[in-house]
Amino acid sequence: MDTTRLKDFFTGLQSRIVAELEAFDGQPFRTDSWVRPEGGGGISRLIEEGDFFERGGVNFSHVTGKSLPASATAVRPQLAGRSWEAMGVSLVLHPRNPYCPTAHMNVRCFVASKEGEEDVWWFGGGMDMTPYYGQREDVVHFHQTCKDALAPFGDEVYPKYKHWCDEYFFLKHRNEPRGVGGVFFDDLNEGGFERCFELTQAVGNAFTKAYLPVLAKRREMPYDERERDFQAYRRGRYVEFNLVWDRGTLFGLQSGGRTESILMSLPPIVKWRYDWQPEAGSPEAELYEVFLKPQDWA
Amino acid sequence: MDTTRLKDFFTGLQSRIVAELEAFDGQPFRTDSWVRPEGGGGISRLIEEGDFFERGGVNFSHVTGKSLPASATAVRPQLAGRSWEAMGVSLVLHPRNPYCPTAHMNVRCFVASKEGEEDVWWFGGGMDMTPYYGQREDVVHFHQTCKDALAPFGDEVYPKYKHWCDEYFFLKHRNEPRGVGGVFFDDLNEGGFERCFELTQAVGNAFTKAYLPVLAKRREMPYDERERDFQAYRRGRYVEFNLVWDRGTLFGLQSGGRTESILMSLPPIVKWRYDWQPEAGSPEAELYEVFLKPQDWA
């Protein structure tokens, strides 16, 4: 299979997103290229201590291997042992202002090959938003943008991927969702390559439309130590999810991926406190009572 | 099997350690008892924002189940399905002063029972120290205390458990040990119950002798933002190890353990920075070059 078109899309998407984020922040993103000894490599674009973003990264990676590990193909065990190729863009952004949510987006494609047989491919991806102080209209905008992006692919797609997202970004040890969700999909290969690739492009291309207007609306909101403290506490949940439950992170760390690129998803400053509970009726309590309850936002 | 003696030792050990830590800190530890719906419960003793300890916990837990999960018995698959009982003390302490190391200790016993057959039991445990600014004499003292505690059980025990500790507390995704090590053992049942129980008691009883003199020697050392910053950065490694690699933490979180007690091991304030490297010749570089290299300390 010729993966040039995929690569063009993913690298182009990374560049376009970074350009928009740089314009939003005012500071340039750093660029780090890396090579994976076992095959492939990537380009990490990242920012720390920006004017707006406290830490964030937009990673492109394209890695190849000679034998697909069984752990990578839970739903397709018959593919274990094939040569493989994985490519995608993954980003996490942590604004400094606690009124601005953290967000994550990922789009990826996997190809497994064997001489004399047809290539097997599938797409995956999604985006989700994690507010500290929720605003209903922001969550509606984020979800509506996801819904609009997926509408051309069938009315059933958004509800299905929205539900999948609620299930995936869930901290079982806290019985708590990571945030207000968004969309998530994996193992997508139904309807042909063109449809699947287009759907994946639609998700990737929708990210800045879903997220930047939320940031633009909240970036001037004043905040104090109280909000920063709650943000640092809630960021602990982000760390817990990514290190305990996120399959992509764990697979990367346990299979010799580039640690510094993978862990760009972790927040810059995090606090843990024992058995902390928000005061009843406070804005912090509202996060738990209103926004961390999965519901139909769009 | 009558586990009263075990319980007396573990609860007594918890009380004695907490009393010593309270005397050292000057502030009392909080006490939280909890019940596990599936059987058993525990007592968490913890401190936050103490005069000396920034955060720390000393947990006793005694949990029981009707059917041992296969994941808990990797080395004894034939025991899966037995009723079981696990009991132990686990502690992690995070001093505020970056010249004072973080430390961890755990001692535990597991019993698997089946009607008509003999109980199967085994002990596990250990302790390890994680300095931010290493001091050779402190590391030697910590290891020498472990070595002395294990000497009555055979000269081969300390080197074996010391090596096991180096292997266990290792961040594979960083190719880096968690700290300067100590001792670690698991699946201990050779030599009879009395010997194994005594060895486990010796490890538990040695903890404050190994650790408190180090803290006493360093607690008055002045520090500044630079040292606090490096401490916060290095604490990120502690989080990464506990959430990605520590079997006890993962088993606890994934099997419905009490999250707030398990995650008392996480530090109060943590920072992540991209691809941070210490300046050549700095005290921070010395940590990597001297202290994060496994070696014979005692």
C-alpha cells in the first residue's frame, strides 16, 4: 500500500495545527526530530512556558516493525507477526489559565502486511476536552463541532463515537470521566479506505475549530491561586489516566517508544492531596456535579 | 491458619513507625479507617503539610477474597481460585526539604486456602530510598542497616534482595533506577513460616533505623527554589514508576482497592519538563552520574 497520501495528510495537519497554535499563543513551538532504532521516527513540536500554553505538544510519528506484537492487535489476533506500519498525529495542550480546558486529539492509521496477501489497514482517533471550570456553551460548541465534522459519514457516527469516548476516557479507579468527552474511534475499516481516510481527516481538521474558540472566549478571564490550585489538583487525574489506563501511552512506554515525546501529554505542574472534596455549591463542585456526568451535549 | 500474630505485628509496626514519625515531624498523623465491600479493610495514617513531611502515609490493610485472581499468582498459577487473605503495611514519605530523600517500605503476607488442603502462604516486602541530592554516607547507612537486619538469615540474603530491589524499582522507559535502592523480596516461603515471618519483621523493624538518621542529618540544610524545582521534577519519576510499573499500585487500582490510600504514595507537587538535562558538573548531574548507578553500597 502506498502510504504517501497518509503521510502528506498527517504531516500537513501537524503543520497547520501548530501554525494556528503559534498564532494563538504568540510564541513559537520548538521542533525535535527523532529516529527510532527499530524503524521509523517522528517530529515533535512543543511549547513550554508559552504566553498562553503552559505546556503542550503536537507529535507526528511514523514507525514500522517487522512483527506485529499480539498486544497491538487484540481485535485482530490473526495479524500478529505481520510486518506493520503506524502513522499519526497526537496532541495534548495544557493552557496556563484554569478557565481554559486542556484538550487532546489523535488521528492514526495502522497497516499490517504479509507477502502474497492483501494489506490490512485501520484508522483510529478522536478528541476530548478536560475543563477545570466548566462552561456549558463551551462544551456544547466542542461537541457540536465534532458532530458537524462527522455528519457527512452518517447520523449514527457521532453518537456512537461520543459514547465510545465516554467509555474510553474514564478513570475506573475514581469512577470518574476524564473530562467532558468528545469523540473516539478505533479499528475503523468499514465502508472502504476512502471513506475511512476522509472521516479521519474530518476529525483531525475539526480540532482547532472545536477548541480554539473556547480558548479565545476564556483566555482573558482573571484567576488566582485558588483556581490554579484546583487546576493542579485536577491535572493529577490527567496523569493518572494517561499512565494507568491509556493504551497508547502504555504501549508506547512499554515498547521502546520515545519517552519524552509520549510524556509531553503530562501537565507541567501537578498536585496530589488526600481525599480532597470540593465545597458544596462551589464552582469546583459544579465540575463534578454537572460536567463530569456524561450527557448529550449536542 | 491463625493470622492473629501477623495482624498484631503489622498493626503494631504501623503504630510504632507513626509514633516515631510524629515525634520527628512535630505534627500528628491523621487516622482514617476504611472497610472494603468485598471483604476486609484498613487503617490509613497520613500527614500533609507537616512541619517536616510535605506528604506521606503509613497504611495497614487486611483484605480477603473468595477467589484468588490469576493475576495475583503469576508464580503459583495452581492457586488461582482459592480463597485468600492479604495483610501488610505500606508506607511512602515525601519530606519537603529536597536534601532529604523520599523513602518507601512495605511488608506483607499472603495466605491462600482451600478446604481439605494445607494453607499456602508467602511473605514479601522491602524498602528503598530515593534521594534528590545524594550523599554517599546516607546511602551507605541505609544499605548497611538493611544488610545488618538481614544478616541473621544468611549472608546471601542481603545481596540477593539488594539486587532484586535494583531490578524491581527500575523505570524501563527511562532506563533509570528509581533511586539508590535498598532491599526487595517476594514469594518468600523457604525455611519455614517462623523464619520467613521473622525475616519480614526484621525488615519492617529496620525501616526507621535506616531512614530517620538520614533525615535527622539533613533536615536543617538550607535550600532554595532551585532545589525545590529539581525535587519536583524528579518526583515525576516517582509518579511514573508507581503508575506505570509498580505491580502493587496497579493491582490495587485495577482490583477496586481504596484509591486514596493507594495514591498516598504520590508526591504533593510534581513538575514535568521536556527533555530536561542537568548541567554538567552540577549537584543535579551528580545524582544521575553517581547515585542512579546501581552499585555495592554496603
